[in-house]
Amino acid sequence: MNIFLEVLSKVQPATVPVYCTGYPESAFMNNFIHRYKLESNSNIYTLLGKDYQIIKLMGFDTISIWDYRRGKGGYELNNNLHVDGWGRIYKDKWYSYEGVFKNKEIVDTWTHLNLPSKQNLDELKKLIQILKEIQLVPVLSVPGLFEKTWQSMGFAFFAKCISKNRFDLINRVIRFFSEYIEKLIITLQNSGARIFIVADDCGYKKREFIPKDLWIKLFFKNYKKIIKLVHQKRNKIILHSDGYISNLVDVFVTLGFDAIQSLEPDAGVDIFKLFEQFKDQICFIGNVSNTLLTYGTPQDVKKYVTKLISKARQTNSPLVMSPTQQIDATIKPENIKIMIETTKRFKSD
């Protein structure tokens, strides 16, 4: 069994696997490849301009794939505004924090959110085969219920609905996205996907977006159905959330998520307390902050990675090493390199 699958199953492998949070930004990749003179057979292992053998040569064991969450859909408005398939309003290339799901009729008649096309799914099958050949495990990203609900409604309107007890509309939007996610997962499974990551940011720095009891009231039931759907085929499902989520981890454990990813220390997440509290009940992925990887020294990164693995082993907590967010152009290549090398070379006393 691949070491990433082992640790998702709460088995402690001999070495800690390393997770890539998505294909890194091109400027970072160009810098890393040039500095460390990496070469691959790009004719075989490149798809849509992304050379996955380089990711494997860097030392990663698994990678998030973000390209197959939905097909084309949306429409144009005036004044450089457009609406995407999720119902979010954009101005030029930036999300405006506004959405169009203002009543049930709009939700009930929405036709702009489409599953990936046959061409997309054929690409995915090809990609899964490529990754299998180089032993790089794909984790397919799917949308999250909380994030897509408030985004499609607009955060101010979503908050107003809560204050006015308009839970009928909120629940209708949640059901809409829950039904889509279930269809998407089945579609991706039919194309060969076996591990999924739900992208659903639930926290600010130091606090959750909404109170814990309200999150449970709104999202628990539908997430339970989604997780059951994944586990019926003995597949795995991970929750990704930026921000402070420490007070929600027990909910994620109860729901049955196999892992949580990001665990952002800059937002106040103390992973060492979570190790002590939950031990082997859930797999922990991340906690190497992008701030550390951008501004720290290789010695700083090595020290923190060593501490992470040591504490995880002491508490029997399943751990996967990972940056908290996507690797962008600001991150130092030498810090990613030392993060991976320290993880691979770690030996417990």
C-alpha cells in the first residue's frame, strides 16, 4: 500500500508522506527546476502544461488536482461583471463577495453549474494513469458546502438570512450544492478517482466564520451523506480549511473525515494540542505555514518539521507533511527542498 494511503487509514508508515497542495505556480516551478537542475520526460508525464514527473522528482508522494470541479457555465452582466457557475459575481477577475442566489426560484431554476465535460473526464483518466505510472497519488478537489453556500448568496446576504432566521433559503442552497457534490464525486469515481479533498474554508484568524453550533445545524447532515457516499466504495475523503478550525476538529472526527488539511498555525491552530487531544482519530495534513516557507531560513524549516514529526510519533498521530496553502512564487525553493528532505530522512530515536 502507498504510504499516503496507509497514513489516511491511520497506519503509521516507516516514513512520513509529503503532500503537494496543488500544482505550484509556474514562477516557483521554473525557479526550482533551474536551481536544482531537475529534468523529466515531459512528453510522457505532462498534461495541460503541468509536468507531474517534476513533482515526483521533488519528493512529493501525493498532489491535489483542482482542474475537475465543474464544467463550463455562467453568464455576463454589465460593467465588467460576470456570474460563474457557482453563482458568484466577479468584477473582471476578482470575486466581489456577492452572489445571485437571493431566492429559491433562482436556485431551483439554475442551469449554469455543470459537471465536467466528457473531454475533461477523458483528460482526468489520462492524468490518473500518468500519476499511477510515476507513483504520485492524486487527490481530487471538490467544492465545500459552507464556502459555496455563502459565496453564491453573498456573505452579507447570507449573514442577513441567518439574523432573520431565513434558514429555508439557506438550507435550499446547501441541498443544491450537496446534490451537485454527490453527483460530482460519483462522476470522478467513474473516471478512476479514489481520494477526495473538500475545499471549505471555515475560519478566519483566531476564530471560526460562524458559531460551531450553527455550522453543525446547517452542514452536518449533508456532509454525513457525502462522506458516506465516499466510504461506500472504500475511498478516502479529506477536509481542507484555512483559518482557525481547532474547535471544529471534533465535529470533523464525528462526521468521519479521514483527514484534515492546512491546520494553519498563522491563524492560531495549535497542532500539538490537537495531537494530544485526538491522537489517531484523524490524519493531520499540513501545518508548515507558507509564511515560514517564504520568510524563514532552511534551518527554521528543518527545526519545525523535525518537531512536527517527533510530536506526531510521540502521540501516535497520523501525519502528512505539507505546506498550509498552494506553493506560490514567493516561497523559497530551498525551503520546500529542506521540508521534503527533512521529512524523508527523519528517524525516530
